[in-house]
Amino acid sequence: MDFDRIKFDEKGLVPAIVQDYYSKQVLTVAYMNREALEITVNEGYTCFFSRSRQELWRKGETSGNRQKVVSITSDCDNDALVVEVIKDGPACHTGAESCFFNLEYVNPEETPFSYQALYEMIEGRKTTPKEGSYTTYLFDKGMDKILKKVGEESTEVIIAGAKNDKEETIYEIADLAYHIMVMMVQQGITLKDVTAELSKRHVIDHKIKQERMK
């Protein structure tokens, strides 16, 4: 990498947008000086410059949540960087997968829904409580309240299904899915955990499944 092409600002810094290599999710925005950038390239893991502490810091040196660098791209003016990484753990100091979880606005006509985005919004309401938020209210009340809501919504799904009312059943399933995700966040269960469990079930013998369920 030609470090001389990078245009550091008057403080000797350049903003670095850190992006997940697989999901393309923006994880954080940090700053690098020339030394931090050189360390990042030479060691293969992200290193930044802390503006508050005025010192270098290698991401994950205390938490273990390191970020292995896949690529570094500069913009057209060479005064900003995009760093694609494979992360070993949460990117945010709050424990969230990304620092960007305080969802304030989504245009329903332009932004497709995703379970990951919903999960991260719910996660954000736990790590950064918001007054007046129903999700924050559930976390404040604790697991007993969350489990009660999961039970109530499960019953609503059964009632709607028994009536063979498709529209109502869809509505109640959505309610149940939301409350299950709140429970998942409370227990530290990720979407990847559930996906991994589902992905391995096709290799389990049917009889073994039945025995496990008894």
C-alpha cells in the first residue's frame, strides 16, 4: 500500500469505516494515523488512533474481539478509508455486533426488512436503553416478563391458526417472532446460533430426533 497517497488531515488522521467482509454491515467508524495504518497493514489486524486518549490501540487487545483485515480501500480523494474485516467478536464496546444500532428512521418503501436489522435494533435497546421504548421496558422487567409474553403470543398464534384465519395468523406469528428475538437477546442467543442449529438438523436421523424430543 502506498501510504504517501493517503491524505491525513491537519491532525494527522484519516477516518476508517470498518465493514464486515461477509455481511457488508458497517461495524464502526474510527481514525488512523500513519503509524496505525502501517501497523494494520503489516500485522493484518485493525489498529486505530484514539482521539480521546491520544494513543494507538489495537482492536481487541483487551477484549479479544480482533478484526482480521481483508482489504483496505481509499476513496476518490484518498482522504477516507473502507476497511473490510473478518471479526472475532462484537465490534462495539457495548457488546453489540456493530456500533450502529440506535435505529431512528427506516423508510419502509425503500429499505427491505431483515431479521438481522431487527435483532440489532432489539440488542441496541438493551445495551442503550431508550425511554418510552417497549423493548427497553421488557428488558427492564426481566426474563420472567419476556417469557410470559412469549407464552401469550404463542397462544395467540395457536388461536389464530385454529380459526384458519391466514391474515390474523401472520400478524400473531410476527408478534411471536419479535418476542422470541427479545428472549434471544436476553439470553445471548444470536441468529447465527439458531441458523447453525437448523443447518445441521438435516443430517440427524429422524428416529434420533424423535428420541431427543421425548
